[in-house]
Amino acid sequence: MDDLFEDLPVASIGNMGEDMAVEADIESRPEFDEAPFVSNAIDDALPDINEEEQAIVDGWWTVYKGLKNSDAIIRHLNAFFQSHPGLVVNSSSTQSLSVT
């Protein structure tokens, strides 16, 4: 068991200042700003659709809310993708989900 920890550095009184310097360096680094990545990936704007298309989406959503089985949900999504590709943002008629 001791062999597992042989390569780990052990803090000693002699190098305590070095350890604190490294810790201070880590604390002084600027925080990672993830906002540019999130804002580029997600578009909150909803596309304009007519009343007939909204009725299709509402009907799909009503069925979707009642689904509990993941396979049924994926089949329901794929059916919508295939039947109404124009109502799916960033979709092509050949796109589909698969169960892995």
C-alpha cells in the first residue's frame, strides 16, 4: 500500500513557503468566464411560426408531456423531425436521434 503514495510530494517545514506561494498564484488567477461560450451556443429567440404550425407544435408537446419511456420519447422526437423539419431549428430532414 505504501508503494502507491511514493511519488506524492510531502510538505515539510522547509518547503512550506513554496507551497503557499503556489497556492497564492492559483488564487490570483482570473476566474474563467464561461458566458461567451454559453451565449454563442444557445439562442433564446423563438422563430416566428403561423397558427397552423403552432397547433402542430402544441399537439406534439401535449403528447410529449405524457411520455415517460425514453425510447418512446426518442421515437416521438424523431417522428417530429421527419414530419416537420421546417419547425425544428438547426435540423435537416435526415437528422434523427438514436438510443445508445
